[in-house]
Amino acid sequence: MAAEGQGTIHVELHGPTVEGLATPILDKALQGAIHEVADYARFQVMITEEATFINPTGYYTSKTTLTPLSPTSYSLNDGGVIYGPWLEGVGSRNSPVTRFPGYHIYRKTKNSIAQKQKAIVQAWLERTVHEL
């Protein structure tokens, strides 16, 4: 929506996409690309945990869950592990209460994925365009 005094842009689409002929293909591509980014984020969290944790037990990493919320939305979390906020550095018992500031793995992964998502999607499209 344009504010008063600003220019307005009108976008009109024509062709098979709008007419419903390409929609299933585009839907599949969009869903696949979003899943690829989400799965890469899950992989990044797990690799970072493995490289960062001093005494990993495997329990916390095993609870890392990628859950589809809709065809175009995913949730990546630690499955509600009770000490997850402390490990992330957002718990009430982190610094200054203790000297441990947290690992900030999810925050760092979110920032990393924001920078890499275009390359992730491009690589996925190059691998799968012939299947669409």
C-alpha cells in the first residue's frame, strides 16, 4: 500500500502462471525450495552443536526438530528441552547470574541462513529443475 505522496506500482501477471497451468509446478518448486532452506538450517544447527559443545551427550542434538507448519513454513527448535534457553543464552540463569553467556547457535544460524538462502535455493533449483 503506498502512502500519500509516494508513487504507486501496479503489477499485473499474464500467462500460464496466472491462468493456473503452471501453478502446480511453481507450488512444488516453492515448497521444495523452502524445505531445502529449512533442512539446511537444521543441518547447520546440528553441525554447529557438534563443533561447539564441550561435552556433548547427543541428547540435546537428538531433540532438534524441523516441523512443517504449512506447505511454505517450518519451525526449527530444540523440542522444548528444559535447558535449551540456557544453552542458547536467553535463559534466566545466564550471564550475569552465571559466567556462561550461552552458545547462541539458533541466533547465529538464523543470521547465517538469511545471508545464504539465495545460494541455497539456486543450488537446489539447479539440482531439481529437470524433475519439476
